[in-house]
Amino acid sequence: MESLKIFLVLLLTITSSFVALSAASGWSLPPPPVASAGYTCDKHLAVCTVAGSVNPNYCKKMCMNLNTDILNCGSCGNKCGLNLNCCNWKIVNLHTNEKHCGRCQNNCKKDDACMNGICEYA
């Protein structure tokens, strides 16, 4: 346990020193690749994971959002059926799901039921 503490202190010290030297010299990491610069996700996977990307996942040479994509819900190729949607990596029925009633993350109150996408007192 003591060696782990020493390692973490050293790592923090080295990291802090590097950040301070980088800031003082004006050096910074090169910018990440972006699709508009001619990079595409089929050859450069980092395009999908660039900060702020709305499609941070990679499926079949394309950037996807497995959290919301109805053709790739939770995993590549996992399609939502008729009248189903993708919320939080899961296939749900927005007409009857109390945690996703009418839209994703719309929780019905404790004693309410989700009926036709509307939270109603049961």
C-alpha cells in the first residue's frame, strides 16, 4: 500500500511539472483530427471521440451514438422495433415505459403509469 502511495505522489509530481513546463513554453498537444480536416472515421477512429462529438461510438466504419441510435441501440446492429426507441443504450417503448414516458429520461411520479406516452395517475 505504501508503494502505491509513493507511486501516485510521483505520478502527480511528474504530471504537474509537465503541465507547468508546457504552459510556460507555450507548447500544447496537437489538435485532435476532425472530419472537416479530411479525416474520416473509417480511417481515423479518433474522429468519433473528439470532445463534443454527438456520435462518439464506431460501427461499420461510421460514427454512431449507441445511446440514442435506433439502428444501433447499445451495440452495433441492435435495431429498435416498430414504435420503440433507444434511450440510455436500451430499447424502450416510450408509450408504456415509466422511466422514459413520451421521451427519454421522462420519469413518471411514483404512483403514475405511462399510458400512450403520458404519465397518468394509476
